[in-house]
Amino acid sequence: MLDRWQIDIINSKIREPVFSIEWLTPDEKVIDEAILDVVSGSLNFDAMNTNRRSGTLTFKNLDGQYIPSPNSKLWINHKVKIKAGYKYNNGNDYLWFNQGTYVLGNPSILSSSTQKEVTIQLNDKWLLLNGEISGKLKNKTVIPVDTRIDKVVKDLIVLAGETKYIIDPCDYTTPYTIEKEPGNSIGDILLELADMYSYEIFYDNNGYLRFRKAIQPEDIEQTAPSWTYNQSGLYLQSNRELQWDEVRNYIIVYGSYDEDTGIQYKGEAKDETGSPYSIDQIGERVEILELDELYDNSLCIQRSRKELFDRIKVQEKVTETLIPNYSHSLEDVITLNDESNGCSGNYLIQQITYSISHDSTMTLGLWKSRKWS
């Protein structure tokens, strides 16, 4: 949570946004750090995409310092860490918020009589795991049945060369032997392991690879909102969309079929009462999923709850436009109240987009938090 003095700086009408870049070696040692000398740029964050962050930056290149070369800070295997924040105390101090560590994409170098610019694409570090840049298996990989999931995850991350990671305990074990041929990616195996037990894996704003239990409805209810928006201050507008065609209040998950016992593993989750779209209000809206990788009833039930939660989240989407608040990160919980379009209560941040400029606005993609039982 933010301290009061930080909130006051973000809310100040005389605040001055500022952006910084750290140029990093492949092992993320700092080569150089500077306030961004950018002509334009943008950053995009999406919690629904494994590549959670992306962006572009266009630099002034009057002295040629951004021409790509092996001796330049802008080179194929280098990375950058972006920070956004605010000047305060008459410009003598800065309040910074990390916006992620990125691998560099394709550069474009423009030279004319009036312009000298370099534009670079910014990509999520996940590309180092999913085979787009690196992360492809060179040899056949076999993960034995009954191996602890958190151990496998750590071994794969270390194999990929990643040294920054946070792995939450997961004492579940692999339900079957996993065999992957050369050319498959480490990222795909990590996603398979995460999906087995309703975990998620992603890079956070500090550049760490996170493996954790997927957010549950009770997590949102128990989380204090990081910010409250009313029809004043940083708030500019919001657009509320009700996705009635996406409404599901009853999820049935069929797992694997055990031929030895004749058991069909199954789990279900229902939004029976207590919400506008619960079964007692609008009747059953059923979705059936067949997931052969789930090998007992408890895993099917767990997965059905996750899938129901995902369906509930998409029932109401809100796009909020605000004066940039760089303290936000994906899956923050915020409160939004605007009686003119019916926005009220807690929302989960699923997308963040903004331009890197002093007169930019920020767009938040929000999902409504609802209780269900």
C-alpha cells in the first residue's frame, strides 16, 4: 500500500511526470541509466496474455548514441528496465514505480535533414522462455510422474538461465510422465504445469518470474483497494460494457477417464445465489469443459471454480480513462464509483495502456469483482 505522502504527490495538480530507463546487459547488470530522451513511446500491459507487457520507444539520436552495434547500449541481447514516476520537492526528488524489464525487439533507424531518431520495440521477458528468442529444448526432456510441481518449475527456470524468480510452494505432483521432444519450449512446459493445478506464471513489474496460485474471488474480497476513483481528481471518464453473451453461472469440468476403475473424474462450480447473474436470478447458463490432464475429482472442482471466476470477471468490463497513476500494476484491486453509468464497488485491473509523454492519459481495463456462492 502507498504511504500518504506518495498519494499526495500522485494527486498533486502541479506534479510532473518523469520516465527513466536502465540499459542492462543480458544478465541484467546496469550499463547506463538516464531520464528518457524520447520523442514518443507507449507501454501496454495485459494480464490475459502470457506476454504481459510490450511497448515502443523512439529516441532522439542526434549524436548517434542509439545506433545499434555490439559496443552500443542498444544491442540485440541487451535489456531495458523502465520506470515511471513524478518529480517533487521542486524537482529535486523523484517518486519511481517500476514498469517492467524488457528484451529488445527490432530497431528502426531514421535519418533525414530534420530528424535523427531510433525506434525500438520492447518485449516481455517471456520471449526468452517460449522459443521466440530462446527457451527451446535442445534435448529430449522427461519429467517423471509424482515429481513435485514447484521443484520442476524451478529446475526449468534455472535451465532457461533465469536467476530472478519467485516460486510459491506447490506440493502437488505431476500426474503423469511428461515427455517433450527437442524444439518444444520451456515456456510451454511451464504453462502446462501451471494449468494442471490452477496456478499462473508471468513476469512482474520488477522483472521477476512469478509462479503462484491463480487469484480467487476471496482474494479480491480480502484485498484492500489500492485506490478509490470518484468523479473528480485523476478520474476523467469510464465506459461500462455488460457482456451478456459471455454470462455463464454453471461450469462442469470433466477430467480423465480411469479405465481400470471405470471412474469419470468430474467437478462443477455454480453461481447459485447472491449476484445479478446467479442461477436463482436468470436460470442456468452452462459451459462444459473436457480436460484430460485432470486426474481426480478435487482437481476438476478446483479448475471449475477458476473457470467460473474467469467467466464472472468478463460479465462486466469497464474502460477507465484517467490522468496517469503509475503506481498501478496488473491485478491491482481498485474502487470505482460513477453513478452516471452504474460503476460501483471493487474492480480488478486487467489492462493498462499509456503513452510516454507529459500530456498523456492512462487507460485501465477493469473487470468487476462480484461475490458468488
